[in-house]
Amino acid sequence: MTDYHISLAAAGGDRRLYERYLEAMRRAKSPDEYYRYFYALTEFRDPALLRRTLDFAMSDEVKNQDAGGLIASVIFKPFGREIGWSYVEKEWAAIEKKMPERMLGGILGSGRVFCDADSLERVKAFYAKHPVKNAARTMAQSVERVGVCVALREKQSTNLHAWLASDAAAPRRESSTSPRGGTSKPRR
């Protein structure tokens, strides 16, 4: 199976499939096969399985250099965003202990996925409380990106709602008239 099929199956998968993926990952005969299943663990939609993936990332079974990628991958998924960021906030001391400082930027940079004022303040507060020298630029860029998204959302939200409520947003029916003025005829 391809990466796409494995990820697609995970999106609708349950605990049994999750267990099968863990087993396939552990039995992998190549790095490609290992990482195919490793990152597919972040595609499961069940919040309990995503939390399990985050706990797995912090286990001794996962290499230090791979843990951050797995955690960030959960956060980058719209369905994993809140679970993943809350996990980072709660488990930051353990994350810092497991991973070298130079690798923390990947996790901290995932704060850029948010687009609301409350999350912006939450991310800023977390960064202020947990400064990482090697990730200072990444953190600043994340705050800037969320801020731009929040500003755009505030500026355009009313316009978008008005447009969606208008006739302009109504689905268009296909015309039976061709662009050249005649009626269109099916080709044979």
C-alpha cells in the first residue's frame, strides 16, 4: 500500500487499526516502511488515539530526533491542533528533557497553525514562559503569522459572510448555450 492509502485508512481507523499500524511499524524492514506507519499514527481522528500518539512520541521507543516531528505533525492537523498544543503546554518539561534544544524549534514553530485571538495570546504566553534561544526567530515568525491571520480574519469576516449570503455565492446552473452562441451538442 502507498503512503496515501495508509494515511487515508488511518483517518477512518479505530483502536484495532492503530494497533496494527504500531505492529507494522515495529516490524518494518526499511526506514521508508517504518516512517510510513510512524507518521500515519498522526492521521487517526480519535482524540484518544492522538493523545496516545503524543505519549508514544515521548516514550523510549521513539528516537529523540523523531519525537518532535511526530508531535508537530499532530499539531499541524486541524483535528489534532488543540490536543497537540495542549499536550505541549502540559508536557513541556518532559519534551525539553527528551529533545536537544536545537530540535525544539520544530515543535515551537507549530504554534503558527492558529488563527484566532485567544490562541494568539495563548501561544505568546507560552513562548514568553518558555524561551528557547535557538528557536527565537521561529517563535517570532509564528506569532507574526498568527497575528496576520487574526487581522485578516477580523477584516474580511464581515465581507465573507455578506458574500455568502448574497446571490453571488449561489451555485450556478450550467447553460445549454455554448460560448459561441449556439447550443452545445454532445461530441461523438
